Amino acid sequence: MGIIKFEKNPIITKDNVSFKVNSIFNAGAIKVGSEYLLVCRTEMPNGRSSFVLARSNDGINFNVEDKPCLSPEDHGDYCKYVEWGIEDPRITKISDKYYLTYTGFSKYKPLVILAETTDFKKFKILGTVTEPSNKDAVIFPEMINNYYWKIDRPSAEGNSDIWINRSKDLIHWGGYQFVAEKEAGTWEANKIGASTPPIKTKDGWLLLYHGVRGFGISYLYKIGAMLLDLNEPWKVIGKTKEPILIPDLDYERIGDVGNVVFTNGWIIEENGEVKIYYSGADTNICLATTTIDYLLSICI
Ligand code: BMA
């Protein structure tokens, strides 16, 4: 079946937001009962981002709430690490709680913040879970070998590769291991990073990732998929040979940052259908659909 971009994309733009924003994009996604929730990044007119919740009964038509659900000033002791904004939330459900990992941006450079919620109204800020410079963090939905696992993307002296680490309590992390690096001379030649939280399949942990290549005077952001070993999740057992989503339509090419498709949220339906919520040109929220079977077939 491939990957199908929804014909009426984008599904959310700033016209759907009742308060003043510069843009709405890069949403974390989760289904709670029969309701689809997106925690969307809104860049405010001053250029700093907050999160706003959007709700839907069909995964396509969303209502954006009339005020942000989480803002930099809600971060108590951690405010100084998010002074320039909070960005790109990923959502993982573990037992009865929802965990958000997102970028805190400040003069200290990007790092990862962890927050928990049960209702998407009140958020408990659990704190910083990386040092700078690090972003693109996703948490696995269950323990593996008695540990929680987190993938992130430290930037080390020009390297921007995917690493994994583990924790007993989601707060203290260690056991850092390398997972995947960018591939020279390809669509992911400059940087890669995890996009969506991994989901468990019969063949391994499946996740989407983004690859970046400098091209002329700009960067092209595209999306691929990879498969990690079920018991040793630092081992890549499959990876798409080509990107699965590329910026080739006007709403992906034209905007605040042109030629970008970026995702940090997907929803897997019980029948194996996959809804990928992605953003075009850092300016809107779009939908693409596929299936787990198709993604597995192109990873292996
Ligand atoms: C990344 C992040 C994303 C953004 C992407 C493309 O580094 O900052 O928020 O969507 O760049 O500009």
C-alpha cells in the first residue's frame, strides 16, 4: 500500500488556533480510548514555543484548545533550561501514565525534559533527562530486561547520531550505547534522530527517524523507518534503504523552514493501520497513513 499523504493536508494550520501564534507544527500523538490527541508545538509571536492540545474523534478533524496546555513558565526549578521555548514533544504511555519527552531550549542549548500527565491538563515536570546538546528523545512503552529505555541524539563535536540508554525509574539514566549513525553521501548524510516512540511488533521495535542532508543553501529533512532487536534494542536489525516521506508538495516546501517533513508522533490502530502526524516546512500539521506490515516489509 505504501505511504499515503492525506489529500486534504494540511489538517491543522494557524488558522485553526484561536490565540495569536506564528505557527503550529511538530505534534506528539496518542489515542486515549477513542479520542485522538495531539500535543502540538505552537511558536508564539515572540518566537518561543509552547504546547497546545488538539482533540479529534476521527484522527483527521481536530479542535485546537483555546490556550496552551504547557509553557516554559510552568517549569518551576527547570525554567532556565526552557527559557527560549519547549519543542517537539513525543508521548509514550507506560501503565496508566503518559510521559512526554521534549526539547528545552535556552542559552544552555537544547536538552531533553521529561514530564508526566494523566489527563493532558496538569503536567508534572520530572526534570532534565539529558545534558545539552541533546534532542529527539523517545521512550519505549514497556520495560525490557527490567529497565526503561530511552533513545536520544547527543551532539558530540560535530557528530549527530542515535544513542540509547536505560533507567530503573525514568529519572536516572545510564548505560549509554550507540545505535545508529548517519550515512555518508545519502539523504541522511548530515544528521539523523529518532522521530516517533518505538512500537513493539513481531519482528522488533519499529520507529520512524529523520535524516537531514545539506543541499545548496538549505537542509532537506526526510523520514525513514528502522527496526531494533526486541531484547537488545541497541541493535539495528533493519532500516529503510530510502526515505519513506519526502518534502515534495507545496505545503512541505514553502513555509518557515522550507523543504522539511518532520514527525514526532504516530498512532497505531488495532488493525495495524498507522497514522503518521507530520509537519510540512515547520508550519502546519499533516497526516499520512500506512500499515505496520508495509513498514516492516521495507525495513527488513
Ligand atoms: C530540527 C528541530 C525541529 C525542526 C527541524 C526542521 O532540528 O528543530 O523542530 O522541525 O529541525 O527545521
